[in-house]
Amino acid sequence: MLKLQACSYDNTEQQQSDGTSSSADDSPVFLHDPYGEPSSHSDHGGSISSLHATTDIPPIQTFEEILSDPQLRQTLLSEFLKYSADIGFFLNEDEIFDSVMSMNTSHRATPIGPALVSTVFLIASHFTSYPQIADLEPVLLLKTKEQRSQLLFGTGTNHPGWAVLQNIQTHVLFAQYFLATGCNAEGKDSLANAVSLVLSAGMHRIGSEEHFAFVAAGPAEESSDTQASKEYNQSTSAFWTVLSLNSCWTAVETEDSKTHFPYWMPEFRVDTPWPQVPVDASSGSTIQKFLVQVPDAGNSAMALHAKACILLEQASQLGKRYDSNTTLDPSSHQDFINILDNLLSLTTRFIAGLPRPPSNQQAEHGDYGSLPSSTKRQFLVIHTLARMALIRLYSVSEIISHLDPNQRAVARHYQVEAAKEAALMIPSANLQQTVFVNPIMAVLWSSMAHILSSAIRSGGQSARHNPDFLQTDLQHAFNATIDALSVLSTHSAAMKDQLMSIQLLLRY
């Protein structure tokens, strides 16, 4: 616990001393589905739509003082909801709003645990552009750590399923907070707890005959069909949020790392349908079918994000199985080549099927309309994850082709092209208007910057394999990556650390 506290406070103090971000994210606070299907948050009706932040905050010393001030609670919720989609918040936002705002009143709302409340407020205080709210972070950090240590698997409540979902959500938010603040060990500990909870609850078998009853919805005076639908949607979203987070961070771990969720093993097979798709759209073995290119209905933003994370993890796991010193017999070598070719084909097709993020000009003057900032960031993260998977696969191809200089050069060219394409999409997300992007992007952007820097220094080797390849594109792509890390480094120690490592590289 002492190490946890030191890491968190060091980053908090450093970021506050660096100043605050330019401006807060713009108005829409929900992730609108960019792929056309209906969204439960498309209408910001009710009390959420009237959120207004206040900066008239008296000195606060305790968590209880925060809870006793309704206006402060509303302000913290407003700050959090700007990034709820980015940070993996899968619970119903209207219900959470009502629950938090009805605290200390006689109004009966869905019960919400104190650990979840304090974690939501902690994240709001960290990413706010208001210094008065940022000053609350030390108080909230202490309270959140205290309450997280008391999280139980639904014990002591009449609604164990709902308590499990809240606990999973709390661990996800805590993981994202620590990963963003550079405390990776603590973040991965919270992630491991979230994985343990979804597996223990059988969420990887939702919809299958093996899945036991899991009542996740809180007490509600509504029809059983409505409650069942709510339970299904929140449970599937919880599962895929956790799996995506685990796959991403497993992919960027060192060679001796092990995943908390080996879904390729029979006992961990995933039957849960892709999120935000019709209930009858899946027939089990969801990930396995995706990996062998069986068509499915998983085209929602959350489903595409999960698929991109899975592809990156698969590419990284394949790379860990083979290096320049690996010796395989002819049969094993051919099997390895077949797996590599299948993943290359799948990843290439996946990228080709993704909607491309519109440029700023298209968003303003074209048919796209004005996209919410959270949607732009979602576009960017999915495309970057998928292209990093492609980079990892071509790096394996480069190693396998070590005896053929031409094949190695082609594989290297495709790595540079993928990094360049991902980097040139960064401006479309308007990162100058935000303070948070998925912390995994710090690692991915750093890898891309190293690839682009190497290509620039080599004098554009890729140009010899593609007449249309321009050296200036490489420089623009590299600059876009550095700019993104720089803009976000004020509020993210992870971004700042990666930026510093690249700056050190450029000195030599």
C-alpha cells in the first residue's frame, strides 16, 4: 500500500505542477455509436442533460464533505461523464446519475456502492481542467484505496449480481486511473481482479447453456423483460470491456508475461455474444469463430474495439513464439506460416472494413455532421490497435524472412506504412480539446514513433518499394505522434514517460 500511495501522489503532484490542459472536452458526454445502430444514450433526457459544472468550491478535507454537497457531486459527475466512454464505463449512466444525486436524500434509486462513487469522483478530479476540483484528488485517492480494499463479491447485499457488476466497474476504472498515471503494477492488479470477477460470474458464457442465472440489475419497478434486457446489456458490456482491457495490456507486456484470460483454451472458451448486437446473433465460440474469419454481427463500436484488442494480442503472442534463434521442423514451420498468413489476412480485412475517421473538413462540411469528440477518439483507438497488430505480424514476417533480403524489406515497408497510416489519423481526433485517451495509446504511439524515426533516419528505404511513398509523409506522421503524446502528457504520466523516451532516442 505504501508503494501504491507513493506512486499515485508523485504523479498527481507532478501533473498539477505542470499546469492544466487547454480546454475541457466538448459538450456531448455519451459515446454515440458511430456505426449507425441505436444508442441508449442518444437522447440526453432527464437530469443528466442539465449538468453544469461549478468552480465555486469551498475547501474540502474529507470524502463525507464531498458527499454532503449536491452541487459538487453534480460537478464531479459532469467532469467524469466527458470521458466515461473512453475509460470503459459500461453501467447505465442515467441510473448512476440518479443514484449519486439522490445520496443523503429520501429518494429511492438503484443502490450504488461507495467504492464506485469515490472512483468516479477520483477520475473526475484527475482529468478536470478546474484547479479547485483537481485539489480534491488526494482526498479522493485515499478514500478510494480504502474502499477498494473492502470490495466483496456481492456479500452483504440483497442484489449480489448488481454488486458484482459494480465491483467489476470499480476495478476497471481503478485500472485505467493507475495505468494513466504511470502506476502500471497497481493498474494491472485491478485489471486482474476484474478478470477474476467476470470469470467467476460466468460472464464468458452468457447465452450458453452453461451460464448460470446472474441477476445483475438493481431493484427496479419495471417489467421482467426490461430488467432482463438491462441485465444482458450491462453484463455483456462488462465482459467485453474487461477482456479488451486485458488483451491490450497483455499484448504490450514483456516476453515472460502471461494473460489473465487465455480464451483460446477450452475451459475459457467465450460464448458471450459481441456487445450491442441482437441477442440471437451468436451461437457460441465467439472469439474462435472470429479468428477463423466466420462472418458475425459484431459491428458495434464496442465490438470492433474488442476485435482490435484481440488481434493485437494474437499478433503479440505469435511474435513471442518466434525469434531469429527459433528452430522449427518443416511441419511446425509450415503450421506457423499458416497461422501467420491467416492472422495477416484477418487483420487486413478487418482494417479494410473499418469506417475511416473523417478529416476535420469532412466532419464540418461533409455528410458526417459534427461528430462528438468521444466518437472521434473511439475511431482513432480502434484503427491504431488494428494497425499495431499488423505491424507486429509483419515484424514476425521480417524475422522469418531473414535469409531473403527482398522479403525482409517488403515486410519492413508494410510496418512503416501501417505506422504512418495510424499516425496520420491522429489530427482527426482533435486531441487539443481533450485530456484523456486510452492509456494503451501511449505505448502504441511510442512504438509507432520508433518505427517512423528509424525509417526517416534510414533515408526512406520504403520509397524504393513504393514510388508513391513520400518522405515528407513520414515526417508529418512522426510529428503527429509526438504532438499527441505532448498534448496529453500534462494529465497522463504514461504519455509523459513515453514522450521522454522518444526524446532521449532523438539525442543519439
